[in-house]
Amino acid sequence: MSSPPPPLVWYASYGSNMYAARLRCYLEGGTPPGAQRSYLGCRDRSPARRVVASEFSGGVYFATESPVWHGGRAFFDPASPGKAAMRSYLVTAGQFSDIAEQEMYREPGPDLDLGTVLRTGRDQLGPGRYETLLHLGDLDGCPVLTFTAPWSASDIEKNPPSAAYLAMLVGGLREAHGWSLPEIAGYLAPLPGVRGHWSAPEIADLAPR
């Protein structure tokens, strides 16, 4: 019998949901800036209780093809070298479940069973690109969770992100970490899928106005 989920969890985003205006559409419903798809929002549309900049061991890379952004999506591989810059949102377990469902283009609800990921650190709920849950640690007594693909970074062909998608990451990193545009570009330009396709100056020019 699975244990009940904790009342609050941190959702750690490493992709476009680092940008607050985009994450808000997952919570409240709506169309994110630059996107071509609307989201229903969570069953509980309350804002995140807290939002903090965070960093975890592992690496971000870009692969597959997004029908929303028309380019590669961001994925997180905890086994990759380095550190991944993220933005963590303190939400209810139900809101985390609904965000994950919307990332898979499904309607929000019911709550995901978080028992296995909290017990073992990882739970592959299905074969989908964002159906593998990871427990990255704990912050102020609440677990930090994210979702990613079931494969590793070395197992899949990389695909560069579109300008609109990359702009969300630029905006999110600037909001979350307070980095300058050269610092943001210096972080994003070497990432697999970006490297060789987007230069640091080109990335800096994508910052949301």
C-alpha cells in the first residue's frame, strides 16, 4: 500500500517553466508567451507558495521535437556531469501532478502516486518523454521533484531548440538566478543540442523584452 503524498512538494523546472509567466499558465490556465497551445490549468489554481533559484548535479540537453515550440525540448539527466540551473516552485502534490499531466498533453488529475519516487529517488510512470519522476533532494522539509525522459542523454539524438523556446529559458534564468545575459548565454550555449547551433550572442538576443 503506497504512502500518502506530502502536502507540499517543490517542482524543480529546468526548461521553459523556469519563466514565471509560462508556469502560471500551467497553474491558472492560458497560453504561454510564444507558444501555440493553451493549457487547462491545475485543479487548484493557487499560485506557488514560494519560488527559489536552485541548482542540482546533472545536465540539461535538448532532444525530440516539440509540436508546441517546433524544436528540441529540454530534458534533465542526473548522471550527466556538471550542474543544472533550475527554478523550484513550492506547490501541492496535486498541482505537481497536474503540471506533469499537462506536460504530457493530458488533462489534469488524478494525483500521481509519489510513493515510489520518494522512497527510491526515481519512478518511471510510463514511456513518455516527461513520465519519469526524480527526487532531487529536500528543501525546508519538502521533497524537490522533477520529471524527465526515461532515457539518458547519450541514448538519443539531440535536436536544437527553437528561438521561442530558448527565449523562455533565457527569461527564466534571468528571473530565477538574476544572471546577466552573458552569464545566461554562457550557461546555455554549451548544452547538448544548443552547442553548434546557437552562439552565445544569439542566445543573449533572445531575452524577452
